[in-house]
Amino acid sequence: MQSIVFIAYLVLGLFQLAAVMAGLEDWVGLHWIIAAPLALFIAYMPLIGTVIGMFGAVTAWHWSWLEAGGLFFGPFLVIAVIAMGAGVLENFSNRS
């Protein structure tokens, strides 16, 4: 199970990195050789990386803002739902 989660996390990170790179290429007009290492640095800045990545997904990949938001905020929502579900199940198991 851990290997599946690791692979999914790696694939998600590569998509987010590609979106940041596409944003840099489209917005600033950088060549991919320059945009790739710069995207590696920018992608780890939470707010800046997310904004540029969402911009890249919308402008370069022609995604909607909702789809771009799902790419960057979707995993957070899934984890929040799982955590709330676990809390509810724990609450019900403590009552009996």
C-alpha cells in the first residue's frame, strides 16, 4: 500500500512540476531548458509555486481554473475527507 501511495505522490508532483514549468514558459517566455531548473526551485515555494502552476495549467494546457485547483488542492481535500471520516468512525466506536 505504501508503494502505491508513494507512486501516486510522485506522479502528482511531476504533474505539478510540469504545470509550474509550463507557466514559466508561457508567462515569462523562457525556454524549457531554463524553465525546468527554475521550476524545481519555484515548485517548492507554497504560494508562488501554486499560483504559477495553476496559471500554467490554465494558460498552457487550457484547463479550467477548477481543474487546475483540483490538481493543486485536490490531495488536500482528499486527506481532509479521510481525516474527518476517521474521526467520525472513532467517535462512533468510542460510544459503544
